[in-house]
Amino acid sequence: MEKGGAVYIKTNSNHTVLYTGVTSDLLRRVHEHKTGLNKNSFTSKYKITKLVFYESFHSVEEAINREKQIKGGNRKKKESLINIINPEWKDLWDEIREW
């Protein structure tokens, strides 16, 4: 049985930087970003702690393909994705924390 995956977009408090990633464990990965587990990472450097978008998939491969598609788009396309599901750009951490 294949493990599922998720693609996500995170930002900083001013929404000036967008970070797109993929993971097999969204809760763990977002927690790592929030706590600054890797102090030398891009997300720590730019204080990217706010989860504003995510999509879940049945397989990691599907999530990777979606990540490539999202990363291939410009910022405006990413903002459009976020605005569809999260128009107020709220931190979705509380939503996934309940999983």
C-alpha cells in the first residue's frame, strides 16, 4: 500500500515570500517549519511559518506532480490558488492540527 502525500504553500507574516513544498506527513512538516527545526533552512531564514494552502493526494507521486505544476506557475497563479480556498490567508495550522 502506498502512503499518501500533500503539497502545500506557506508564507511569512507579510505575505512577501511564498514557499511550495511536498511531504508524506503534512502535520509533521508544517510543525518543523513552525518551530524552525532547521535554523539554516530557507523557511527559517525568511520566517515562513504560515500555512495558507494544501492539497492531499493518495500517493506521494501525485503530490510531487502537483508540486511541479504549482512551482511552474508564477506568483499570481499561486495567489489565485490560495485565494480560492483561503481568501483571508489565514494560517491553516489549526485546521490540520486536528487530524
